[in-house]
Amino acid sequence: MSKNETEEIDANVLFSEFKEHSVADFFKKNRQMLGLYGKQRTLTTIIHELVTNSLDACEEAGILPEIEVQVSEIAKEHYEIAVKDNGPGIPENKVGNALGKLLAGTKFHRLVQTRGQQGIGVSGIILFSQITTGKPSKVITGTSKEKTISLEISIDSKTNSPKMTNKQVLEKKHRGTIIKSKFKEIIYKKGQNSVDEYLRRSAIANPHASIKFQDPFGEVVEYTRTVKKLPQIPKEVKPHPRGVSVDEMLSFARHSESRKVSSYLAQAYDRFGSKAIENVAKLVHFDINKDPKKITWEEAEDIVKAIKQTKFIAPNTENLVPIGQNHIEKPLKSIVDPEFVFVTTRKPAVYQGGYAFQVEVGVAYGGGAGRLMFIDKKNEEEGPKEIRFSEIIRYANKAPLLFDAGGCAITKTVQSVDWKRYGVSNFDNSPITVFVNVVSVHIPYTSAGKTAIAEEEEIVNDIKLALMDVSRKVGGFIIQKKREAERKEKRRVFSKYVPEIVAALSRSTGKSKELLEKNLMTMVLEKLKLDDEENGFEEPIKEEPTKEEPTKEKKE
Amino acid sequence: MSKNETEEIDANVLFSEFKEHSVADFFKKNRQMLGLYGKQRTLTTIIHELVTNSLDACEEAGILPEIEVQVSEIAKEHYEIAVKDNGPGIPENKVGNALGKLLAGTKFHRLVQTRGQQGIGVSGIILFSQITTGKPSKVITGTSKEKTISLEISIDSKTNSPKMTNKQVLEKKHRGTIIKSKFKEIIYKKGQNSVDEYLRRSAIANPHASIKFQDPFGEVVEYTRTVKKLPQIPKEVKPHPRGVSVDEMLSFARHSESRKVSSYLAQAYDRFGSKAIENVAKLVHFDINKDPKKITWEEAEDIVKAIKQTKFIAPNTENLVPIGQNHIEKPLKSIVDPEFVFVTTRKPAVYQGGYAFQVEVGVAYGGGAGRLMFIDKKNEEEGPKEIRFSEIIRYANKAPLLFDAGGCAITKTVQSVDWKRYGVSNFDNSPITVFVNVVSVHIPYTSAGKTAIAEEEEIVNDIKLALMDVSRKVGGFIIQKKREAERKEKRRVFSKYVPEIVAALSRSTGKSKELLEKNLMTMVLEKLKLDDEENGFEEPIKEEPTKEEPTKEKKE
């Protein structure tokens, strides 16, 4: 026994401090886990939670979203934030728990693609408002059938329950929800991680939404919708058998109302047809007519194994609503303003746990693509030139992800692509915007702050395949562009010396300069065309010969 | 009204799905937030949670830790993990809630430096075991006063409560706790993110612990303690007034048993002496003899403002126990085996929220420092050479952080240092190990998986200052090393040509070669010494002149 033995403290003394804690207290103490740290980041995160909540509410209710965001400065590092939507509103008897209780909501237990999925977002924001200012948040909400009410709400963090005061019925009806909260320890700044950038990216991925933003200086930016139709509303669908874990297979079975395992499978899962059930029945080592409530872990495991050896139709896609090729191209063109854009959407797939997901990727190149780093004024011949670096804009269920890029499956996958193969010789320093949107019935976030997607194998693979698909097209275009530039340069060089050659030929042959020049130009253009064909470049773009005046420079 | 209006769904229909969820269900669905994703990463995370829990238990009880970790392969991607400690054990009536309930424990509500702080770690692991294998975890635990019991435990995730079965009293007494769980979807691999590396780093930062690890191949690695004394046990201390938020000022006041605000301040906070109270009394706009239970948010805010203008003694350091300079140097030298090591420990400080923290930094350079990337065999003259890249080893409360380096305040700060200023011309490709340990009564993790520290301003600043301090010393050493290398090279070059010069001189002067050589060498060494002195390098290390045989190469 060591000498330390004498000073030892008994377990019963140590455990006298044992306590349980509410989830509200947990996140109050660990606000960093909600992304609420860093003064600018915190402000952007607040806007993110409120805006995604509004967009979800509108879309679920089948309403074209109209969102108004206002950030007003009260004092130094002290702001009021108001977000107003035209959504369905919150029924009076649900307001408290919807906004004033963490881990409560309509989204967590359903397999449906929404931006929020945890039941923490807005209630976390209301909690943060009260712990930095001591003030409750003001809520105005009205549904289509009920009165419009106004109230103040805060959260008792000890019990994770709402406290509501000053409830009033408003005479002026508003269908939708307005949340107004005050915050300290935050700061409004423009730039890469700003509210402005967050909303710009939201507008890119949500062309059906109108978003209006008034900053603390009173300046208003408005993104009006470029798509007038609401995207299809994602439907809740049953889990696809592929990827369902043994634990889920068992716990769904125990809660099933079916009398036989066979009917449980048909009823509880998407795409579990009679053929698949027949096949599973053959493969498992127990009678599939058994009561599902009585299956063991081993039997559930047996079913999951059998599923892996059974063919299923691809998942029902009604629960996944990607943005869609056109609706990515349009805003990327109008907001980013690049030379060209290519977009691809993968087929829906399933990752570990049976969660359906789908990846769409857009690459915009040249022009206004990438991030403007500085303007190079040294290049006298071509005038000032914008120097642009690459940017990766990430989305999860159409909500922009601005932070923790380094830990995100999207960034890591984009960086793992061998861009040189696609004509992008230096990815970091290229004018390129890579747009990636992952939609899923359950995004595997690495943290409750919902800033980065975990590297689930299937998701990483699909992002990679989508990137490769788009990059091939981009590469073709970049190569075409390079060829054009080369051709232009050749043409410029030829035409520069044509007058001299023509003059010399004319002197020695006595033919007219005009005729000689015409013939020579035809020859030159014919030669350039041949070069292109040799390079497998089929249809050179027709262009007027350059109209540059021949200069007097000498050959070297 | 748009056409969509007709398809709108009413709020009451939408909210009919409204539900509350348990924190266990939350983390079951969001296992990524606990760091439980990626097959290798998941295994390392499991070990991390179990080992830190054991180390905490031993230290809190004043016991020198002896930890045994065993990973056994059951089948492909299917393992059993056992962690055994010699800690205080868990009292029988507390086992259920301590291991089978999330957000319960002795640590969350106390300001004391422990590795765990959330009450999620081990219960999250037990939950993950059961959802991947359907099996409960086996627990054997005994305290010094009670019997040793064995039982099986799992978690009812719907209610976040423990289910215990097969409880037995064991005849063979064991003081401490053994947890044995089975897992699927994990994989054991060696390498950078492995259990091996995790335990190696644990041993570096915990020289007072003995850690024994048996891998699935039966190989055993044992880190025996290099320090025989238990570090001081961190004491729970009251919060320091600096950094206490208004919300805390108010809620502590409302729970205070004091009758006056003045006595509440003296009683509830560390270092709130009578002088400080007098000063605060002068600055606030209300009577400080008021009942603390009756103060308003505005008054609490007033106190916090006054605190900012009041001088306080630095925080009590009894709640912070850094590893200490010697105890970092020792294992860094023995385990990393570098050419030299410098270590610095900052004074305790406080970050946002009033949490005390302290930073210690060690830099090991040359020799076995850094990560071995490959062995360069091309260099024929000097023989094969190890090519080593820099590595940053991060710790929070002495527990290694292996993942999400990119999002961690430590990595970001190390990378922000201008290493060139300190003689490290290319940080990434240098043989350098940077060791950073942040201890705090509450580490601001970015996620419940506890893999990265959030960039809280005060912590970032202190890491930076510590790095600069150590780097200056490192820089001095690197410059000295470069000078030595230069001197060696000069000497080599001189001595290479000395025989030729001596021969020529001997021929022309007729003096003996021996005399000429002796004089020439003395001159050369004198010259080298002068060079050094001119460069402000006071004491050149004495070395034997190189004994290389002069070669026959010609001067160019």
C-alpha cells in the first residue's frame, strides 16, 4: 500500500455530490456546443437558428416564405434582433413548449427533411438572450384560424420549462411568427462570417424565398425570389430497409401493431415488398410469422443480415427535396455571376442508420466566382485584374454552413479532389465557387451547433462522385477556354505580321495587297481550325477575326 | 394571395406531431455529437471516455491511478473493451444513475478541474454499446467500505434511466471499477488516431499514472509511472468575481442565504475581500445592504460593471492543477526523446463566464520530436536520415485531444505563431513536437464529443503568450545549433585543405609539416572562436576537432 492510501477519500463522500441536470442547464453552461461563442459568430448563429426555423415553418405549411430580418444596435455589443415570417404561426397552447423548452418539437422523431431537426435551435437562442440581457424574448404569432397573440417568453433552465408573461391578443392580425430578442456579447460586422454572407448564401439555396435584411446602419438588402413556385413539400416516409440498425429493427418491432414479423416489415419500412419479404423469410433462421413483439436481438440481427442480401427498390424520394439543377444554376448565375456553371444532382442514397440523403453539387468558374482577394493593378497591358481565390459554399438541407469548415465532410471531400486532373492547376488560387448541398431526413451534424457534417462514409462517397461528375464538365470547359485563349493569341501574332508579309509578297510578286492579305488570313484560319481538330476539339467557336490594328513592333 | 394558399396546412395540424424527447434519445440519434462516428475514431473515443473517467475517479479519491485497458476482437468490426481501475469504486445505490443516465454525475455543477465535466461520457458509451450489440455492459465495482458487486447495465433511452440486471455480490473483493462492453461498427488499427497513440499521449501528460494496454493481438504495452506522487488534488473553489456574468450574479444572489448583498459577495465569490466590497459599494447605484434575493437584473449588471473597475487578487489556484514544468519535461524527454525541451506554465487566468484556466506549453525539438514521415536513404554522405514533420499534441485537463484539430483553439493558435522568428523556418516540415495542455474548471468544448476547445479570447491569448515564451528559448537553441553546424562545417572544410596547404608551405619554407599543421589549426580554431564572439555567442561548446581523414578531392 502506498502512502497516499491514508489520504484517500471514500466513494460515498465523493458521490454525496451526485446530481442530475436539465438539458437546458447543460447547454446554458456549454453554449459553445450550440455555436454561441465568438462575438460575430454568435450573432450569425442566432440569425441562422431563427431564419431556418422560419423557412421550415413556411415550407411545411406550403407557404412561399417571406422573411424579414432586422439587427439593431442598442449599445456597444448589445443588439436587438427581430425575425418575422409569414409562416403558419404557432397555436397558442403550443407556443411555450415550442420556443421555451429544449429537445421539444415536431421534427426530432420524424424522418423528414427539415433544416432544424433537434428541437434546440430557437429555444437555445431564447435562453442565450436571457442569460446575456436578463430579458425575455417577445413573440407575436398568429395562425390562420386563431387570434394573433403577443407574449414574452423565457426559460427556467433548472426545469427546462417555459415562463410566459404579458400575453395579449392583438387587434392587428398577423399570420406567421415574429421573434424579437435582445443580446449582449455579440457584434455586427460585415465580411466572410457575417449575417450578410449568411443571408446571401441562404438566398442562393432558397430561390423561392424572399429575404429582406436591415442592418444596424439602416441599410436594407432584399433578395427577391427568382422562383415563384414553392418546392415540393418533403413528405415523411418510412425508413428504407437498407441501413436500418439492429437496434432500430428491434425497437420498431417491439412497438409494432402487426401480428407477424412479415407484416411488420411490410408496414414499418419503405419498399419492403412481398418479394423482399419472401427472400428474407428464406434467409433468416426463425419463422417470419412470429409475433414481432417477441423477437430477440439475435433475430433482429438475422433480419438485418438478410436485408443486406436482398434487393430493394431505391428509397422513396418523396422525403428528399433537393434544390434541383435549374434552381441552383439560376441563383449561382445571378448572384455569383461566373463565366459558367455546372450542376449535378446525385440519386438519393442511404447512410448508416437507414437515413436517406441526397447530394447536389454546383461548380461556378471564372468571372465573379470565388472570393475576391485583391485587385492586381500591376498588369498594365490588360488593366487592373481581380485576383480571386476558391470558395466552398456548404449547405445542409439548404441552410448555409459558415463555420468549422475544417471539420466538415464537405470541405474535406472537396479538398480531396485532384483538381489538376480537371484543368484547375491550383485550386486554392482559382476563381472557383464550389457549391455543395446535402439534403437528408437526418443530417449527421458533428455538434448541436449544426456547423459541420460528420464524415459518414456513404455521404463522403456521394459528394466525391458528384464533384467528379461536375469537375469533368468544368475541366472540358476550362480546356476549351485555354484553347480559345491560345487560338486568340496565335491569331493575334499572325495578324500582327500579316501586313509586313503582305507588303513583302506584294513587292516581289506584284499582286495586290488586298488579295494577298485575304488569302493569307484564310490560310491562317484554316490552319488554326486544323490544329483544333487534331486536338480532338470538334467545333471551334466561330468568332470574328480580331480587329486589332497591326502594331509596329519588331520581330525578335 | 398566391395560389399556394389553397394547399396550405394549418398550424394545428402541423403541431399535432409535437413531442418532447429525452437527452438519451437525442444523443442516440446524434451519436456523431459524442464523437462516435468513423470506425477507428469511435473506438478511440470509447477508450477516451472510459480512461478519463477512471483517472478522474482515482485522483478525486487521492489514489495513484493504475489503469488496465484491454481490446479484444470478437469478430470483424466487433470488439469487447474492458477498462479496469483501482479507483474508489461506485457506491451500490449510485451505480445506476452514475453509469446509466445521461447528464447525471458529480462533476457538472462544481467548479473543479476534472477530465469529465458533462455527465455524458461513460453513459453515452454504454448506450452506444447496447445500440450496436443489443448487450448490456458488465460492471464490477467495489468501494473501500462496501462489498464488491457485479451487475449488467443498459439505458432505457426513452426515459433516460438505467436498467440493471444480474446483480451479484462477488467473493473476491476489488476496490475500484471494471467496465466491460461490447461494440460493433468499430475497428482497431494502429497509427495516428489509434488507441495506442491516445494512451501514449495520456502517459505523457499523466506521469503519475500506470497504464497497461493489451491490444487485440495480445501485445501488451505498459507505461509505468515516472512520478510516484499523486498530483495535488484540485479543490473546488468559489468563482472569481472577474468574468462572472450578470445572469450568474443574479441567480447566485437569488439562491444565497446571506441577508445583504455585501455579505453575499464576500461569501459566494473567491477573493471578494472587504476592500473590494467597499469599492463596489461606492460604484453601484443602490444600497449594498439590500437583500440579495431582491436584486434586479439591472442591479446585478451594476455589480458586474463595478467589479470590472475593482482590483482583485488573482484567482485562487487550488482548483487548478497543471501538470507542472518538471512533470512535462520528464515524459517528453523519455517518450519523445528529442534534442531539447522547453516548458512554460502560465499563471492562472479567467475566461468569459468566470471560469479559471491555466495554460502550459512544451516544445520538444530535434531527435525523436515530430512525426516520423519517412526515412530518406538518398543522402549517401550522412547515411539514412529520418524525415520528421511537426506535431501538435493537445490536452484538455491532461486528457489528450486527438480529433478535430482544425477546429481547436490550440491548433489554430500554434499555427498562428510566426515560427520563422524563432528559427523554425518551415514549421510543418520541422522535427518539432508542440505540447499544449489547457486546464480549467470548465473546458469550453465545441461539442459534447470533447474533441476541440472553443476559441475563447482569453484562452487563445494565454496559449499564444506561452508559445512565444517557449519559442524564444527554442529559437535561441536552434540558432546555437545552426552556428555549431556551421562551425563544424567550416572546421571540416578547413581541415580538409590543411594537409595540402601544409605540404605546400613545408616545401616553400622548409619547416616541418607537424609544426605548420599545429600552428594552422590553432589559427583556425582561434578564428572560429572570434566569429562566434562577434555574433554575440559567448561560450562556444568545446569539441574535439573532427577526426575525418582528409580526402583527395580538388578545390574547385
